Amino acid sequence: PASNLSRDVYVHQSVAEPSALAVNDVVCFKIHTNKHGLPQASAPLWKRIGTDSTDSVVRFGEFYGLVVRTDDGSISIDCAEVIQLHGKDASMSEESMNACGLVEGNFISFEVSLDDNGDPQALPPCWICCSSERWVKDLVGAKEESLANSV
């Protein structure tokens, strides 16, 4: 809505799997102009999950990570930046994971809140990457390189 474009933005299937998107999904992506001068989405494309899409404030997550299930069965988000800041991965409750429709292996962008013990928690809403695995690897690699250079 805030793009000020006079046309809808085209999303090619190489940017996001069509079955991952539905009418009225809240999505986030960069826009480029295609060879015909029309607006087109660039990968990666993110979809907001775990909240009502009518919320007026839309914030993109500060961190990126991979949803993993630990040996004890709990859920965490594998994120080097959260570990660097808080000494451990962010955890996520089973309830939050289910509310977001997440499964192990999803790549997400998320915000962190500290619980009463000072442990990092990933809370809904979050953003799921709807682009191919190649984009996920590029994002993770760039983020890890940036962290290594900041130490």
C-alpha cells in the first residue's frame, strides 16, 4: 500500500513458490523494474506469520535463523547473532511455533525478547522466507561473514 505504485507487483515463481502465498498475505521484498518497465519482486520474499494481518504496525525481524529441534525436544532458532549477543540461541515455545505454522528447517526473521531469566525468546509474529534455499544460504553466509568481521 505504501509503495505508491500504480500497478500490482509481479512475483515470479523463482522468487517465491506460488503455493506459499495467498491473497491478503502480508509480505516483504525489494522491488526492481523488469525489462518491460513494470514493478517486480526481488528475492528473498518474506511472509509474516503468527499474527492477524490486520495489525496496523508491521515490523520486520532484527534477526535471521533456522528453526531447529534440540536433542531434548525443545525448539530453538539457530542464529549466530543471537548467540553473540545473548550467549545462546533464542528458544521458541511449542505454542508459538504452532501459531506460526513453523516446522523444523524453516528459515525465519524474528525479534527477540528476554524472559524472566534473561534468556532470549523468539516470539510471534515472525517472517518466513518463501524464496528458494539458495537465497537462504546467501543470507546466512552474508550474515555470518558480517559477524566474523565485527569480532
